[in-house]
Amino acid sequence: MIEFSRFTLKNGLRVLVHEDNSTPMAAVNILYNVGARDESPDKTGFAHLFEHLMFGGSKNAPEFDDPIQMAGGECNAFTNSDITNYYDLVPMENLETVLWLESDRMNSLNFSKKSLDVQRKVVVEEFKETCLNQPYGDVWHHLSDLAYKVHPYKVPTIGKIPQHVEDATLDDVKKFFKKYYCPNNAILVIAGNIKPEAAKLLVEKWFDDIPSGNIHVRNLSQEPIQKEFRQKKNQANVPTDALYLAFHMPGRADKNYYGIDLLSDILGNGRSARLYQRLMKEEQLFTQIDAYVTGYIDPGLLIVEGKPADGVSMEQAEAAIWKELEAIKKEMVDDRELAKIKNKMESSLEFSEASVLNKAINLAFFELLGDAELINSEAVAYQEVTSKDIHRLANEILTRENCSELFYMAKKETEEV
């Protein structure tokens, strides 16, 4: 049981405090309720750009990293389609240093041409390195665009094209900051050996005077139900062919999410999973195969991906995967197999909440989902999933008309005459 207290400042900043007496460290996590899904179609990659810009210094702290390192700590951030998340870990006695830094960049980020030029170059180079120059790097550009027709999940977090970030102006980033990086669009979590009352005094000291922003009401285009099988073939300079199947599924807060997550684990999580055992170990049709869910807040995807073995055609590989999907739709998962997956999931959840930093990150995310108390009930939600639930969800989700399939094929060398 992870206990916490919460309060909200007059400017709308939601704050959670988890007292953990087992560690000398303090974790501070600030989640901003903005991700790639909130970007304009012609200005993609901005949330990711801001992940970098927020380390470019602020009014009273020209360098963000230096004071953290001097305080014996570390800091980092991540962005996805739904959120932008910043986190810091320092010795408890230096907690106030972190709160000062985080409040200063929330209130007065340094918008300079130099900072924008530097971070814009970093982000564009990251795009080129991870998407254009790395094998299979642009898979999500193809697969997301195939699976989503109107929802902004059709564009990966890194952006649609690097030109959108290259063309970003100071005015563009100032508007994006003002729109989303305000206290009433953020959740602050402090975890460590501190009393909630003491934490509240520190938060009020550093964040209370930051003005609220005008919260943007999210009104995203909802993806219509897919009613036809979609397929795309792409050739690139990659070592081997790869096959991707994407199935639409409910969002992260839906009650059916837990059953579909377990379904994906039964299919593809680890060496005991069905796809590994039957298609890799027994039939040796694949050199790699996996299944997982995206975990998006809005309706997401269950993905099956694999790399066929030498001599196995894409059509053979595709047919073999569909055979296993039809098998799990036809017959109920036995209690022993389901119990094994549940226990594995429970262990994973416990491990993810072992560190004070992970607890801070998870508390912020669950608070955004609706209630941080979900962190304590998630294991129960997984345990309550039955074989009947798995059977029902498999038949609802794993249908051909709900599938978007990508053949990502290696270019064949031209035969010499």
C-alpha cells in the first residue's frame, strides 16, 4: 500500500506527497498534461522539443543541470503521446533546491534564440539518428499513420517530419509554453522522508505565486471504429523483413485495459509466451516475436511484431501469426496459464514501485488518469481478470477488420549478370 496526501494550491497546481522513511533521497516529479496528441498537425514534435528546452535555463538559473549535480542529484525527462514528465532525485536535505529550480522554469523559462537554436538542432539530429538512419526507425511513422486516420496518435511523439521543429520560431515556442506549461496543467509529486506538512510549506513557498494559465480544453478528433483490414508494404535498407499487426483497443483508464494487457502478455511476453513457444521454438518461423500494448490514455493499440526466419515468406509468417490468434479466440486460456501471467504482472508492478522515484512518477500518472489511489488497486484489477474475459476480449479485438498490418521488407540486392 502506497500512502499519500494531496492538496491543491490556489493557482491550481495539484500536489501529492508520499512519505517514505526508508530512503535518504527525495524524488520530485512534475507531470505536465501535454503530449504529442496536443500538437498542431503542421507543428509536430513540439512537446518533445520542449522536453529539451526546459533544460535550457530560466530567469534565476541559467543552467538547470548544474545546481542539481552540485546538490548530489540527477534529473531527466520523457515525453510521449499523452504527457511530458520531468523528474529529479536528490538527497533529502537538498529538496528545496529542486523545488526552486522547477518553480523557476515553470514561471520564467529562458526563451532565447541561442537556447532554441541549440535544442532545435539536438532534436532534429535525434530525429535523423533514430528515425532516418536507424534500421526500422520509421516503423511508427508508417504503422501509426496506417492505424489512425483522424486521431493525433497518427503522428509519433518525435514528430511527423524534422522540418516542423526546424521551422519552429521563438514566438511558436512561447505560445506553446504559455498554453500548456502552467501550474493548473501540472501535477507535482514529492516522495521521500518528509512530512506532508513540511512538504506543503516548501511547495507553497516556491509555487504559490506562479499565476494560473488559461487551460486549453482538449477536443481531439475521436478515431472511428475500424471496419476494414488495412495493409501497407514498405521497403527499406534493413537487415531482414519485419511484420507488424496493430489492433485497436480501449484506452488506459478503461476497465477492459487490464484484460487486454494480460492477453498481450499471454501472446508475447517472454520465452513462455505462446508466440515464442510455437512460432520461434517449435516451428522456427521467426527469429524474434513479441506482443504488447501501447498504453495510451485515449484508445490505443495491441501490437504483434516479428521478424521471419530466413527462407520464411511474409505470407507464411502472417498466416502463422493469424493461426495463433485464432487459437486464443477459439479456446479458453486455462487457469494455470492465466495465473502464471498474473503472477508475472504482479511481480512487475511491485518492481516498478520499489524505488522512491518510480513511486513519484506513477503517482503523478495515476492522478492524471483520475485518481492516484489507482496505484494501489491496479494489481487487484489484474487479478480479477478471468479466462472468460480473455476469451471475450480476444474475440472483440483480434479481428481482421480491426487490424492494420505493415510489411516492412528488406530491399533485395540486385543480382549480378
